Amino acid sequence: MVGRPVPEGVRGRSRWAAPPRPVWEEEPAKAGLAAKGLVLGIACFAVLFPLWIVIVTSLSPKKVIDDTGGLVVIPKGITFVAYQELLGGGQVQRAALVSIGVTLVGTLFSMTVSVLCAYGLSRRDSLGHRWILMTLLATMFFGAGLIPTYLLVQALGLTDTYLALILPSAVSVFNILVLRGFFMGISPELVDSARIDGAGDWRILWRIVLPLSRAVLAVITLFYAVGYWSAWFNASIYLTDQKMMPLQNVMIQLVQKQERPVGLSAQINTGQLSPLAVQMAVMVLALLPVAVLSPFVQKHFRKGMLTGAVKG
């Protein structure tokens, strides 16, 4: 098979090279490129330098932390004692498992409700979609407040249960609107042809709408997952059992030195482990899932957010 001819300007260009500049766009000046590089370099440094300090301090021996009088910038020896103690059992490991479970279950539940709600609101012939949409929009500007919400959760018997970490903040109206805008941007001809072939709403949603919405689904999934993983407020007001606390609440207790997780007190009191190294290690464990997953979703972020926010 004879392929299409390759344009002269494209031959020999790497796949990672920047796309060719339009003919009407001027070449950037060297001063502008230098200023842009400087600004980006400063921004990267401002983000990565604190993270570097946290990681180095969590891996530093107690003597090095004591000699520097606090946070460590230049590593002088590496030890994994803090991570071994945190992951070796006790409250921190249990809190990490709680956070993972709440994040997985909560994200799945939130995405299911949001997708179904957004798809229903994207169909203009659905029953009462305009009134439901207005009601959802009203909740973005008016809220009942903390005390009525707590009384409702208490009346439903959700206090001291893991459902209290999921249901009160399970749905975001903003995410539903983004999904709705993306669904409305899908070609109506595809949906109409599927209906002619006898497909119902469930089949259309599963076979047509969702495969075409992978970009926005990836972005909204990341939003929900990061929200559940980073949440601490619901646990602080709805849970009283320390064994049920997620990782973020245990991290707050460590940073504020309110109490030490079970299994670490002896190590810290005997001087074998630095409290600051434990605090930094917990921060690293809390940031690790987000740092690992974000690059895989980054390529979908701009496409999903811009398309979902503009169309419809």
C-alpha cells in the first residue's frame, strides 16, 4: 500500500518535536523565550523544592535532623526506619487502608451517580430535567450549613460509620455540569442511529456515550479520587473511634503532636526515631498516590475540562 506523501517540513522531525508554527504567527523573540523559561523554572523550583525537603527529611537519620535543627535540605545519609515503622503495622497502616478503601468505593459511587445524573440532564426530552437542573444549580450557591448536615447524618445513623466519609460529599454539582456539557456535545446522529437500531438508553450510555467520553471521565475520576484521598473534615466531625480514622487525620495528629500512632511511641521516646522524620514520612505517603496517578490523567485534562465546560 502506498502511503500519503509526507510534507517536506515534517520529514525527519521527531514525534516529540513541537508542531510547525502557522505561517501567520511570528517567531518568538529570544528575550521572550528566556523570560518564559525563567518563569517556568522559578515555578518548578517553588513546587519541587518543598517536596525535596520533605522527602530528604523523611529519609534522614535522627542525628542528621538533630544536627540541622529541623528540616534537612542536603542529604547526609539515608535510612528507611520511619517508613519501616509506619508500614510495619499499627494505626498508620490501618489508616492508609481506610483511606484506600474509602477512595475506591467513594470514587466508584460518585462517578456512577454523576454519570447517570449528567446523562439524564443532557437529554432535553427527559422528564423534569430543567427543574432538576435548576435545583442542582441552587445548591452551588445556597447550603444548609454544618449543623443541619450533622443532624441529618446523625438521624440517618451514619455517625461512626465509613458511609459518613462518602455520602455527605458524594456528588459535586460542578462535576455533573462538566459531564453534562460533554455529553451534550456528542453528535445527536450517533444517538438517533442507535435508537433506530433498537438500542435503549442504557445501551446508548454504555456503548456510545461512555467510550466517547474517556477524557472527561478520567478527569472527573481524578477529581473525586483526590477529594476522597485528601478529605479529613468529615472524619473529624462524624467519627470518634481512632481506629476508623483515615490517613489524613492521622497525619494532622502527627503534625500537631496531639498524639502518636500506636507502635511509634516507644521508638520516639527512646530516641531511636525522630518525630519530624515520621511527620515527613506520613506526608510522603499521603502525596504518593496523587503524584503517581496525575501524570497518567494529565493528557486528558485539558481536552476533558475545556470540551466539557464549553460545549452545551
